[in-house]
Amino acid sequence: MSESFSLPQEIAFVAVVCLAQLYTQIGLWQALVITHTLGDSLKINNPGTLSWLIAGYSLTVGTFILFAGRLGDLFGHKRLLLIGFLWLALWSLVAGLSVYSNYVLFIFARVLQGIGSALMMPNGIAVLGVAYQPGKRKNLAFAAFAACAPIGGALGAVFSALLALAWWPWSFYVFAIALVATAILGYFVIPDPLLAGNARKLSLRATITELDLPGATVGIASLVLINFAFNQAPIVGWSEPYVYVTLIIGVLLVPLFFYIELRLSPAPLIPFAVVKAEVAFVLAATACGWAAFGGWVFYLVQFWQVLRGVSPLLTGAMISPVIVSGSLAALVTGLLLHRIGPSWIMMIAMVCFTLGNVLIAIAPVDQTYWGLTFVATLVAPFGMDMSFPAATVILSNAVGKKHQGIAGSLVATVVNYSISLGLGFAGTAEVHVNNGGKTPEDLLKGYRGAEYVGIGLAALGLCISIIFLLKERQGSKKVS
């Protein structure tokens, strides 16, 4: 399909689709950078509750993406992408209006915002996967999609902080307006063949079967319960029965999900036939790296604002180098992916994730911004924008065009769910080592404990990537 585009049409098409990634990251960062402003306004007294302003959004992004990708396969990727824009706009509006209510409504709106991003992400990736044949242009299109992650994060941080100077709800109102405008533009820019799915050829019963509702229900429930337990535990403690009960139930649902997918479902939500060694390696390494990133980005902001007394606006300015480094990383990845292969790309990405966490963990509170924290904002985006396009290209090439939504949803699920789960791991470490966080010294100890968790996760991802690379080289020697 891309061969029929003129250059202006192709630029407009790729730009609109890439906004799905941009807006997903804006949705994450717009609350992150003004976390303490929101906490003061909504009267959040427990510091652990603040993490839910971020984790609640990432939770639903990560848990609903797989099902959203299947919906796109059946009902049309363009249709679901546009619905995602509008859904995110609706709940962004509600998030802003929660200023007249309380933090419960705000967190509820954040959770439902994530469903909009869950609809956008896999179907945006699928639109690119369907439109392009494997090759350099497809790699560059996916690299551009990945580059919008740091750009969206920085833009979300800066504009949210700017608008919060007047009134924080404007951050969400303006976001909603932009989303509605993008949905209208996308209706005209994205080709209509991408509007049609497979469901209109099927009966209602067959459509329900194709959606794999039993598998989707069990899978989503398992992911939500596990994630809820790890993110709630830092607030109330693991001694609360409902925390470990939800974790146990979530874990028990995992084998049930695999049983349904492998034995019962005629149209499994995950095509396990394509989850070969290379795909499994990419997903495992990506999960470790992005879980480390979840803690890195949250505690970097806490480090700046709580310990260094940085304002939200200055925080946005200080995080802005990720635009340059992230865009450069995505471009380099797009050019090198077909030359050196995903194994080397992923290993380099894991090194960058690890270094990003190390730099924040050892940064002195009284050091200038231009020291370790500045370097960290240059290094960490290479982990983001080298791992994401590598994973999406591999999975997109591994499945047929009718499963492009599943390919995109697998990667996006791992990325976004890992962010939320990583926050839970880091938060648990923080509250267990910060002695209640009553002094700056104790707060620093807790933040560093959280970053140490990130270092461990990223290092695990690095080990996975090195092992796979060695095995891959051994395999190529045997073939030769």
C-alpha cells in the first residue's frame, strides 16, 4: 500500500500514525511531572498513592493491548485507532474535571485513559505493518514510531508543567482537544482499506470465538491482579490479606490462561506458533529493560523535585534532552537493524537501560544537573528506542498481515505492562529501606533502593541478550 503514496501523503500518514505513540507517552508524563501538584490539589497524603497516578495508566495500557490488537484484526485497525484517540480524549476530559471531586475519580479516569492508549498502540503499529513490506522503509517507519516515545514524554512533561502554572486541569483539557483533532485528521489521512477488518465475514458466534473472550478475560484478570498486588503493597504492606490473595489468584490464573490458549481456544489470543526462540528472547529482554525504565523515570522525577527542590516546569526542561538522544537512537536503529541484526541492537539497549539506572543511583543530591543526571537523560533513551523498534520489526515480520495487530500488541503489552510492574517492584524496595521516609537522608536511601532494583532488572535483560547473542553466533557457525 505504501508504494501508492506520494511523498506528502506518506509523510502525513506516518505522522498521524506516530501520534499514537506520542500521545501514549504524553498520557504517561503529563501526570508524572506534576505528581506533587496533583497530590496537593487532590489531597493525597500517602506518598505510595502517588505512584498510582502513573501505575494506574500503565496498568490498563499493558493489560488491554493484546485484546485491543485482536479487535483491530477483526474490526479494522484504522477504526480502532480512531476510537482510541476519542476514548483517550473523553477520559482526559474526565481527569481534568476530577478537580471538582477527589483523587479516586482522578485515578479512575487515569485507568480508563490507559484503555484509549491500549487501543491506539497496537493498531497504530499494525497500520504500519500492513502498509509496508519488510525492508528499509518499514524499518525507518517503525523507528519514527519509536522516536515519538521520548519526544512525547518530553512534550508531555513541558506542556503539562506550563499549563499547571495556570491550572493543572488545562493539561488534560488541551490534551483532549488535540486528540479529537487528530482523530478527525486520521479519518482522512489513513487509507480506507485499513478500516475494514475480518469480522463482517463472520457470524456473531464466530466473531465471539475469534475474539477469544474466555482467554482474554482470564488473561486480563491475571495481569490486573498481579499488577495491582505489586503496586498496592508499597502503600498498605504485604501483610494485608487482600494484597497477597490477589497476587495468588493472579498467579493461579496464568496456567489457566495458557491452558485455554493452547488446548481450548480455536483462535488463541496469542499465536504461540510465532513465539519462537528469537521472539521469546526479544520479549524477555524488552520486559526486563522497560521494567527498569519504569522505576528509572519515576524516581528520577522524585529525586529532582523532592530532594533537589526542582519545579515541575524546570523538570520538563531537564528531561528534554531525551528528545535529541531518543530520536538519534531511533534513527540509528532504523539504519542498523537490517545490518547488524536484532541481537546486537537489543544488547546495546540493555546496556543503556542499565547505565541509566546506575547513573541515577549514584548521583549526589548536591551535584549540578549537568553531572550524572544529565548524562542519564542522554543514555537511557537509547535503551527505549533501540529495544522497541527491534522488537516490533521482528514480530511484525514473523506473522502474516492478518495478525499484525497481535504482533504490535505483544510488544506494546510487554513494554507498558513492564513499566507498571517495574514501578511496583521499585516501590516495594523503596518503602522497605527508607525507614518511613521522614528525613531527606531516608528518602534518598529509598530512591536509591528503587534504582538498585532497576539496575538488577536491566542487568538481567543484558544477561538474556548476551546469552542469546552467543547462541545465535554458535548456530551461525554450525550452519556455515
